[in-house]
Amino acid sequence: MPMFRTIQARYTLFLVLFILLLFVLTVVGISQLVAPTLRKTEEQVVLNRVAEVAEQIKGELNKVQAQQRSITQTIPLLDSDTIDKVLPGLVDQYGEPKVFGGGIWPLPGLRTPGRNKHSTFWHRDANGQLKVNTFWNSAEAPNYYEQPWYKGGMATPRGQCAWAAAYKDDASQEPRTNCAMAIQRDGVPYGVSTIDVTLGFFNDLVARKEKDIGGEMLIVEADGKIISNSTHINNPVVLKNINDLAAGSAFAAQVKSALQNRDATSHRVEFNNDGVASTFFMRPIEGTPWFLATALPTQLITAQRDDVLNTLALLQIPMIVLLVLLQIYAIRKLVSRMQALRSNIDALSTGDADLTRRITIRAEDELGAIGHSVNRFIVYLQNMIGEVTQATGDMASSLDKLQQTSAHTNQILTRHASETEQTVTAITEMSSTADTVAENAAETAAFTQRASEHADRSRVVVGEASNSVIALIDEVSSATHKVESMQQDAQRITETLG
């Protein structure tokens, strides 16, 4: 294309394409490498904030567990009557409203020989006061030592709580759980101590954390029983099953699915929460039979990542623009210097080509090196032209001498030619004279007979003369050939000089 014939256009296009490629690679690299790391970090931050609920729950339960240890260590030191007097104070020793009640549940016959059910249980009434409850000792009550919570407490390690599934009973409509811990007397199992804890404080924790993280949260048991309310669900749902809510709530449906596929690790999935792209997390609450389920709008999780990427873009775009401008400026400066170099070379090659001029070197770089090379070439041309001029002068002088020699040779040849013509004329006249003499000799043969001796001598003389003439003719002929050869040589020289 004509517009890309110049180095400036090609290099500018290459730079723009390179910057675009670099930008694309940067975007892809950030999206494929940096963004997932940022999102993972943000998710971990969110999970840590969500885990605060689990940690607070564990903290509250650990307080109950510590309270329970003091009870299990005190009861073996007391007699039966003292247990009834001391137990209310042990249950309410911290004044925690969430502690609904507590009791001791000896094994059959150990507290009172022959008596299978002899428990002491205190719980709060409507006014929050602890009242004794003897229901479990009555004949119509089921055997407490056969209940799952009792067996769980007896099976746990010493000093550890067995947390019961959430429930409510005739004693109170307040949903609660209990911590059952084994009691030993003299190293022998004695029974179980329990502290009942209401689930209401779960609701407060969940409500505060939902507001803090801007998401939904539920605490559920493995079988789907819900033990906390949610501010995103209008009606109370404690002790309801998550299966009953799954049809009308995308979050509940995710909780149901996660419980069906639960394991010891966290569960994570992205889903559409009633038109809002959300991320679901579920994790077990360590040391309890409960799971903490959370749903957060994905936009909240990725907000920090988006801020970081936008900041990178805001920093990168000006840098790219500045880089492009600097590169274009550098290319223009380079092309300008190349054009100046070309102009200098053109000036040297046009007109009279003043070889005394030199290219001005502005910088000792690649173009400066080219300028030095051109200057050296100009010096070489200057020297060569000087040598050619001197050689031309020498040739002109030699030609002048040759012309003079040729003129002198022509004069000599002309003189020889004239002498040769005179010689030929003389020979011709001598030949004519000889013929005349021969004719006269024939005519006078008769008259010379008498003087034969005299004639013989004359013939001898004539023969000698004829031999001399023949020799002279040969010499003249040879000279003629030489003259012709010299004339030819002179003509060639003349033609050469002409």
C-alpha cells in the first residue's frame, strides 16, 4: 500500500500493533492469572468474615462447655441433697440469658439405690426465673437414659459436649439445643450433665452478619433442620426443614443440594439467586452438628477485584498512550535525521558536486556512523578524481608529442616519396636510352662487325651497365615498397589520432 511505503508509517503501524497486542495479552493475562487470584483472595476474605459467625458460635458454645466442665467436676463431690441445692447456681453461674436450663441425669440406681430415674432439672419460666422440673422423674415420662442426647453425652470424650439436635418441648416453645457431658465419680461413669441453650442468640448473630456482608445466611443441621432465622425470609423458619423452602427459594435449594452432597470441606457454587448472580458457600461449624450456609451477590465478592483491574487500566492506558507518543516522536526524529542525511547526499551528487563539503555529524550513533562512512567515500572520490585529472593531463601531453612525431614522419615520408618518384623517372629515362642504344646497335651491327673486338668490349660494358640498371631497379622497387608501408603506417596513426 502506498501509505506504508515509508519507514515512519511502517514503524508506527508496527508500534501500534505491538501496543495493541501487548494490551490484549495484558488483559488476557490479568483475566486468566491475576483476576482468579484476586477473586480467590476476596472470597477468602469474605469467608473469613462469614467464619466470624462460626467463631462466635463456637465461642459461645465453648463458654457453655467450660461451664459444663465445672458442673461435671463439682457434682461427683456432692451428696444427693446438696446437688439439688447447688445445681441452680451452677446452671446460672454466668447469668447468660441464652442458658435456658440444666440438670444432672444419673444412671439408674447410682444416685438412689433402687431408683432408676432420679434427675434434677432446672429451666427458666416466662419471667426468666429458674424453676425445678420433675417431669423426667415421673412414671409417664420416657426413660431419660435411653434418649439419644443422653447416649451421646455418655459416648463423648471426657470434658467434651455432645450437642443435641435442635428441639422444643412442653417445657418451653423456645427452640434450643443442649450440651450433654458425661459425669464420672471415682473413675466410674455416674451419669450425664446437661445445659440447655436457646437458639435465639443464633438469630442475632445471623442478622448482624447478613447486614455486614450484604448476603443471606442460615444455620442448618445435616438433616436439613433450620436452627436460625434469616432477615431475607419473612416468616420464622427455626426447626423447619430446608426441603420445605427449596421450592420457593433459590438459596434454600442450594442449601438442600449442598447438604445432599456435603463433606468435611467447604462447598462453593455460583448460582442465580432470583435474578442476582450470587456465590454460595457452606461450611461445617467445627465441634457442632451444624452447617453455616451463606449466599453473597457475586458483584460484592468481585468488587475489590474490579477496583484493582480498573485501577490497573487507568494506570496502564496513560502509560501506553505516553509510550506511543514517545515512540512516534523518536521515529519522527530518526526519519528527520535520515531525511537530512539524504538531503546532504543529494546536495553532493547534484550540480558541480562540491567534494570539499562534508556531512555534518550531529550525534555519534548509527546515523552518525553512516555520515562518517559517506564522508570517507567523498574523500575517496575526491582523491580518485584528482588522480584521474592528473592522468588525463599526462595523456593529453603524450598525444601532443605523438601528433608532433606523426607530422615529422609525414614530412619524411613526403620527402622520400618525392625522391622515389625522381628515381623512377631517371630509371625510366635510362630504360628508354637503353632501348634506343639497342636499336642503334642493331642498325649498326653491320658497321660494327668490323670492329667486333671493339663491339664485344662495348657489349661487356653494356651488360655490366644492364646489370647495374637491374640492381638499381630492384633497389628502387624495394624502396617503393618501404615508402608505401610507411604511408600506410602514417595513415593508421593519423586515423588513430583523428
